[in-house]
Amino acid sequence: MAEYLFNRARLIDPVKGTDRMGDLAVSGAFITGKSELKNPEVIDLNGKVLCRGFIDLHVHLRQPGNTGAETIATGTRAAAAGGFTSIVAMPNTSPAADNAGAIEYLRQTAARQGVVKVLPCGCMTKNYAGAEMTGIGGLKKAGVVAISDDGRCVQDHALMRHIMEYATSFGLPILDHCEENTLAAGGVMNEGKWSVLLGIRGIPGEAEELMVARDIMLLRRIRGGRVHIQHVSTAGSVELIRRARAKGLLVSGEITPHHLALTDENIKKYDTNYKMNPPLRSEEDRAALIEALKDGTITVIATDHAPHTETSKRVEFDEAPFGIVGLETAFAVSHTVLCVENKLPLPELISKFTAGPAEVLGMENYSLDAGNPADLTVLDPEMKYTIDKEKFFSKGRNTPFHGFNSVGAVLMTMVDGRKVYVNDDGA
């Protein structure tokens, strides 16, 4: 049973509200007290940050169905390199994860091939088609932590209401991709100044906001229901979530690093690595997203890691698939934009990767307390480096951040007391 003693660590624990220098002991798979150690490996962090492992609520592992783009093995290694110890696997695979057998396949494959914890998410509708509700009780029994039709949005409001009611009865959060299809139809970038100048069909922000408002209105009728809005991208969506939370509704939201760092102006390069859904929005939207993270309206940063093959992205902008990889760049980009450029305190950023997503999933006491699993991340918030996509563990190279000069790096990731990633470039 391996033992570790992290010395001179900056221990940041958003759950406890602490940020202090100290030591932390690990014995086997759990955090423990120093007095319990017998012969530990001593790791002197010399002031580097130690926190609970990051949780990503929004990851596409592509297996089964598209293993040319990603596999559970490569995706979880990418997650480890990004500081993530747990990731929620989206169900829009082929076949879709809409039944207990598909969930069991994911669990068994992740147990054999994964290096971080893979938390299954089940489909809201059968075959991911938006027409008929899945057997939510069976999915819960199979081990899902949430339900989602990510990549698509249920357009039938009565069906969505029933899904919310059943999900609530089984204690499952809904992770919802909010998009009204008739407004979004045919669009490939944000509708605005740059879509007009570039001659590209746009997706208006209202396509997202209509469905965010729909979910909030339905949630008002369902006592105890919880809805999490995926990849929030507009100022209007932020304001809807802010008002709903002020009224005590259990609605939360996530923002991706790419929506924090980039805008629709970047699409003037016609580079398909800037094509994602929801699309990059305006500078005004970007500023609203940053403010929402700073004032606590938005409690989660998630990657929407969406790998594609190089061939599929090397086409005309209109024809390319939506999505970029994000696991290995999430902390670096977020820290650079939020902490360095916009003065967000580091503990608040770490909360968006730890306590925020843990709350959505109903994980209690996601802290550095003794007895908790030794899922840990070590960070150097001062390390400067240039992102190089050729060094990714992910099969995907579809990133707009190749060559991005970042401040802040992941040095080590530990899952259940086992080192699953060590940054060879770090101290």
C-alpha cells in the first residue's frame, strides 16, 4: 500500500474555504493523517498548489462508435494530463448509451483501460432521438450519475417536463444542451457582425436562451428538480440563470474555456478548429461569461472535450463537424484568462473545477479531509509554457489553442492514491 507525504504544499480547499500552507498525507487510496504514515514517499511541493482532483462534467470519449477520434484509454490519459480525476462521459456514442447494457460496457471498459474515474451519463431519450423517454430508473440502477442528450436538445416541451419529473424522482441531475432547432437550423457560427462580414450563416443567441428559459419555467413546477445548463455562451443565458438561482431554483451552468478566451472574430481565419456548438459569441457575451464566473452565477468550468479526426476537420468551414478538444488545455487557458487577465482569485477558479461540479453531481464533502479518496491535483500557477498540440495524449489535435502562451500548469494528477500523470517539464 503506497504512502505519500506532500510537504510544504499550498492547500486550497474551496469546500472548507481554506487556502494555507501545510502538509497532506496519503495512505493507499485515501487522504489520511500524518501520524498514520509508516514509510511514505516524501514529495516536497515547495509552495505549489495541492487541491482535490478536477471533475469535468462534459467529455466526449467517442467509444463506442468513433475510436478513430478518441478512445476511453486515450481520453482518460488526456484527462489525467489536464488535472482531471473524474470525468462524465456523454452518451451520444454509437450506439447511444440509452440502456443498461451500454452503461455496463462503458463501466467495464473504463475499469480495464481508463486511468481516471469515468462517470457514466445516460441518454434522456431513446436512441438519442428526442422522441421517447428512456428508462431512467434502469439507467440509474446501471450506475449513471446524470442524464443528457448532449449535442441535441429535446424540442417537445411536454416530453421534457416528463423527463424532468422522472429524473427528479430518481435523484438524477439533467445536463441540458439548450438549442431551439428552427432558429439554429443551418447555422455554423454566431449570428452577428462577423457572420455578416464573412458571409456565413449564423446561430442567434436566442436559440440558446429560449431553451434555457424553457428549462427554468418547467423547473419551477418540479419540487427538488435539478437542471444543469451545458456550455452557456450568451449574456442572455447568464441573466436567466442568475435570476433563477436568486429565486432558489436548483439550476446551474457551466462555461467552457474556449468561450472565455475566444470570440466570433476568430472565425475570420476560416479555421475549422474555431467551429463549435454553441458557437463562439461576441466580445460582449464573453465579458458577461467572465463576470458570471466572478460573481458566482456560474459555478462550473467544463471542457466539452470533443475530439475529431484531422481528416474530418480538414474541409470547408460549413462542412466541418462542431467541436474541439479541451481536457489538456482547460486549466492553462482558464487560469490565464480568468486569474492573470481578469484577477479572479485562484481558489475561486479551483472551485469551478472541483466543488462546483461535485455539487451538481451530489458529491458530499469534496474536500481535503482525511478519509476522502486521494483524488488530487498539483498545480503550478506561475509556470509559463506554450501549448503544443503534438504533445497531447488525446487522439484529437483539433484545438484553436496550439501556440497559445499560457500561465499555469498541471504538475501531477493522483487517482485513488496512484500517480496517473506527472509533468516532466514541471519542477
